[in-house]
Amino acid sequence: MPDQGDRGADIELAKFQRDFALRGLTGTLLCHDSLPLGRDHHPIEKQRSPLLALAQAGSLIALTGCSGSLSTLSPSGPAAGSIATMWWVMLAGAGLLFALVMALFLLVVFRPGWGSRVSPARWVVLGGLALPAIVLLPMIAYALIAGERLLPLPGTTPPRIEAVAKQWSWTFRYPDQGALETRDVLHLPAGTPVDIDVSSEDVIHAFWVPRLAGKIDAVPGHVNRLRIQADHPGRYDGLCNEFCGTNHTHMRFSVVVHSPEDFPAALARAAATTKAEQ
């Protein structure tokens, strides 16, 4: 050991711990000196292939949630677009923090004694306050701004629809359209913001159309309001995502978006069908 006093001992100990940790992480990749490395024996390849397969499988599983009728990352309205953008911003912030932590980890592992050059007080200020603030404060500011866009602010009077939850169905009433009513199908005009007044007749439910807006609870004896808008005509899926009993998984509904000129007639036909089925 070099004669450097306590500092030299600390550096040598850190090097030993680093090498020991690397051997422990790689396992047999670094400890197969007794195995012949001929044509039929490749321990590195044998150890790498299961890890590679696991990483590929994990990537495929992660990607399965990025599309589909209930994907929040495939928005079709301004509210859902703000939520999706907020998700990507927070993912980028989390990725940046992760990269900073890993960079510090690699410096400590491969450059023993590097951290001793920084005083503990400076570590607390830089690592515990400054770096998180640089990443988190812009994210919080964006979240507040995006959240304001999702609120049904006063001063505007968009069309209003009542969404009433009940085990295990949804009833939609249209007071601005002559008190028409539909069951398990919500009809909307495209390109028009609509306020949904959400309530419940029995237990707590939740109204959620992932591609159009965020979630809001349906509470007995209370009305919650959600502003929703669909940019284009089409059909979207909605559901109750608050566990409400044994048939919770079947408490779904559809959102049918019509062009503004076709909306009144389409709603009248749907309401007549609902009334005939009752």
C-alpha cells in the first residue's frame, strides 16, 4: 500500500470495494478463470443472453400501454393533450434526475476519493437542494399552468351534460337539448367544449375518458364538473376507474362524437332508442 497516510488507506480501500462490487454485479462474467474458453464454452455470452432477453421482454411489456382505446398518450382533445404533455415533461424530469444520480454513482465507483473533494455541506446544498430545485420547479410550474387549462373557469357558458353513475351503468342527461337521456353512451359535438356534471346515486364512482380528459369522481349527493372536448368525430371508450363493487369491471360507456351539424339529430335518435328500451 502506498505510504500516503490515512488518505492513501482510504483510496486503497475504496478501490478494493469498487473491484469487489463489480465482481459481485457481474458474477461469473469475471470469475470463470477455471473454465475453458474454447469454441463450446462462452460464459460471457451465456450470461448475457438471458439478461438481453429479459430487457427486450420488459421493453415490449412497457410499450403495450402506449396505444389503444384507453391510452392517455393518444389524446384527441385539448384537456387530454395537456395531460399527455405533462406526463412527458415529468418523465423527462425524472430521466434527468436519474441520469444525474447515475453520473455521480459512476464517478464514485470509477474514481475513488472523488467525493472527498466536496465538503458535506456543499453536498447537501448542491445535491439535496440545488439540483432537485432546478429540475422540479419548472415541472411544478408547468403542472400548475396545465392544470388551470383543465378547469371549467367562470365567464364561459358551454353546453352542459349530466352524467349520473349507478351500479352498474351510466345515465347521461342533456338539459340543453330538451331533457333528452341516453344510457351508457355519451354523445358530444366535435370541436365544442362541454361541461360534464358528474354525480352518483349510490356509491363513489369515477368518470374517465382517457383520450379526451382526466378523471373526476362521482360522489353521492355532490356534483363535480369536468370540461371535456373532442377535436374530431369518432368513438371513444370511457369507464369507471374507482372500484365500486363486484361488477366494477363492466361499468364502461362509450363516447360518440358527431359533427356539430349532425349532433342534434343523432342525439334525438339515440334518446328515442334509449326510451324504447326502458
